[in-house]
Amino acid sequence: MFYGWFGLADSSSMRLLGGPWDGLTEEDWQWYLGLYAEDAAALVREPYANLFLNDMTRDMPACYIAAAEFDPLRDDSATLAAICEQYGTPVRYEVFKGVIHAFLHYTRMLDEANDALEHAATFYRQQLGLGPLPS
């Protein structure tokens, strides 16, 4: 999972980060939510959108969670990783330093973007018992 919204309605990263530079001003955020539902406010009550409404004490798949240091959604990732750790779900949580939300779009310019994709692939290959990535 890459720098997603997993259900937090408020957090320190939401209050401190996000702006016109990454397309996540409050107005932008409301626009994105409106793309997912006719009633954006209803998303916080939907377990398919708000993962934190679900029972994550069991039957959770392994999770690779990548967060961006300067992302207003960073705390969603940290919270999901903490829940996985608390209940023994295999998890790898990484915060990529010096990058903003949507940094994966810049694989030609940012080593961190390529590292995140490689780390995710390696994590899931390990979970499936497939070993390291081929050279």
C-alpha cells in the first residue's frame, strides 16, 4: 500500500502537511473524495473505504506500507502499520524521506520511487516464498 488514505478523519500529518505543491489542499482532498462517492462524508462510515472500521485482529494479508515524509496521509500509513504489528500481521513499513505524496510518479527522477517499488516487490516475493528478485 502506497501512501493511502485508510480512514483517519484527522491527524497531525493532515494538519501540518499538504498544499498546492502536492495536490492535497483541503479543497483538493474534498474533490478526490467526491470522485469516490456521491456523498464524500459517507466514506468515513464505509468499511470498504475506511479500513479502520474493519476487524483487523485476524485474517489480514501481509502488508507492505510505504509512506512519504511530507505527506498529509502519512499518519494513515503509520496507524495501519501499528495495527498490523499489534496483531501479528506480517508488515513492512517504510517512510521515504524527503518526498511528497505521489512520489511514485517520478521513477525517472527519484531513487526513492524506484526503491519503494523494489521493496514492495521484494516483500511480496518473500511472503510467497519466491526468493529475491531476478537480476
